Amino acid sequence: MSTASQAGRTQRTRLSRKKRNPDGQMPLKDHLRELRNRLIISGIGLLLGAIVGFIVYQPFFSALIDPVHRLSDEGRIVTVAFSAVGQPFDIMLQVALFVGVVISSPIWLYQVWAFVVPGLKKKEKRYALGFIAAAVPLFVLGVVLGWMVLPEAVQFFVGLSPEGTANVITADVYIPFVLRLFLAFGVALVLPVVLVGLNLIGVLSGRQILKHWRITVFLIALIAALAAPGSDAMTMFYLAVPLVLLFGVAIIVCVVNDRRRAKRNARLERDNEDYLSAGPTPLQDL
């Protein structure tokens, strides 16, 4: 069979499927199959990123514990210690997986978006690419913000220790705390992009987001307080302001897009009414 005939058969198959299922809906079995495939792709990306994490583990781990060592240089006894024989390997796995999550973020973010919006059309694919182009830098920026806040957080908690005591922080407590801090900021900065993406595909309206702005601001302040503790309220303020600004920009984009969509729909309705009111054409009379 020639290549042209194979392509024609494939095209006819797609058209017949589209006719049987014009709304692009999928049965549960196909949803589960798609979920499995996207999880496999995300897992492969995470595995490749984790391999890079194993390679850069030593310098990255040294950078993570550097805030603790700096406190120790100030005259305090502060150190990170391993409390079990196999704990260094466990910590290495956690750090490598975290590096893998950051490196593979373009892959798993796209897979998440493609699963939420199955059967992407040409226009929705552009939205997906725009989502990745905005979400990945914001996720990395959130991780960087968490890195900048880490010394303040460590200094705050260590500063609560009474005088005359030493801080021997176990690695299985310190490293998960640091990685959760980074992930909290990364995910928080991606949420506004998710809202805009859901609005562009018509799932969430700007009015719905604006209606719950008080809850949104409260959750932002709560995330900033939990993820970035500091010696005073200014630390939380500096971290909450970028999040509030991003959500504000997201709400504005959603409202503007809703108005543009409403105008486009009104124009289409007017065109349809004009077409129907024009009466039958000569061809229709025949």
C-alpha cells in the first residue's frame, strides 16, 4: 500500500471518529489510557532530570546547608548531621528528585495541561505553548525566591534556641524543609498562569475569580507566612506582594478576555440574525 493511500485511510479514520464524537469527549477507558501515557512521559522526563541531580548533588547539597554553616561561623554551634547509616543515600535521592522536578518542569507542566484539556485544537495548542512559556520561568523564579528566603528562615528558627544550647539539625528534617520551601514558592507563582489558562479555554471566568478575591489574598498571605517565616512581618510582606501582583495581573487578563469573548459572540449572533432575516437565496428557492 502506498504512502498516499495510508495517509488517506488515516485521515478518513480521524474524520469518522470526529463524526461519531463531535464534542471530543472520551470514555473512561481512554481517559485512563491517556493518563497512563502522560504519566509515563512525565516519569521519563523526571528520571532524566534526576540523573542530572545525581551528577550535581555534591555542590547543590553544599549550597543547601551553607546558611547553616554561616550561622555556625557566628559563634554558635549549628550543624547538619546524619542520624542513620543509610540516611545519606536517602537524602541524595530526595535532592536528585527535586532537581529532576525543576529540570523536567517543561515536560510535566505540558503533560498536566494537555491532560486537563484533551484533544487540543490548533488554537488551544497555542494556549498550551503560551502556558509553558509563562509557567516554567515563573516556577523557576519561585524556586529562586525560596532560595533567597532560606537564610532568613534558618536564622529565624535557629535564633529561637536558648543561649548555651547547640543546634544539631538532622538531615532528614532539614532537607525536606528546604525542598518544601522551594516547591511552595514555585507552585504559588504558577497558580496565576493556571487561572489564565483555564479562562482562555472557557472553564473559569474572570468574574468568578474576582468574586473570591478576598479568599485569594488570604490564601496568598497564608502561603507566604507558612513557606517563608522570618524575624518580622516584613519578610512575609516582601514575599506576598509579588504573588498578589501576579494574581492581580491574572484577574485583569481574564476579565479583558471575557469581554473580548462576549463581543465576539455578540457579533456572531448578529451575523446569524442578519443571515436568517435576509430570507432564502435564489438557490434555496430552486
